[in-house]
Amino acid sequence: MSTNNDELLYDEDDSVKFIQNYLPQELKGKFSNDDINYIVDLIYDFYESNGMLDDDGDDEIEIDEEEVVNYVIKNAQKDGVGKFEPEEITFIVNIAIRSTCLIDICYIYKVV
């Protein structure tokens, strides 16, 4: 874990590649890069709307995966992006949440 205040850089292309790489074989090719970006955006929208990005990093934040999955599915349908199955979205949410550990912020998350 980094102790300095370096700015964390998010690379959209690297994020998509990472998620696409870790999807199970049966889901490879089902989600376009745009789908993945949209889903990741919704995950961060969920974090933001629940005050999770406002945290100073001292407290542990609990993330209810099922709640995130439901948020993504509901908004994807509402926005006309697609009708996704919970099991499919769970894989992407799981990978996206855990991939934040690669950029030194996983210590604030506790997935429930």
C-alpha cells in the first residue's frame, strides 16, 4: 500500500483489457469493450451515489456485491444498453472491484 499521496491514474483501456482477460470462457466475446466501460462507469456511479468515493481512506467501506449487480442491471435496462443476467454481471463486478486492489485502494473495501 502506498503511503504517499500520489494521484491514482485510471486507464480505461487497461481496465477493459484486464476485465476481458479475466472473464470466464463462456462470457468472452459476449461483452464489447463499450459494454465493459459502461458497466465500470455504473459501478463507480454506485460508489459515488453511496458516498464511497468521499471517504478519507481511514474507514473500511463495505460493498454489497449483490446491490452493485442489481444497480448495474437496473440502469442498463433503463438506459437501453442491454438486458444482462445477474450471473454475468456478477463476474464483471467481481473483477472490477478486485482490480481496484491493483491501484492501491483495495484496503478501503470489504466485499460482503
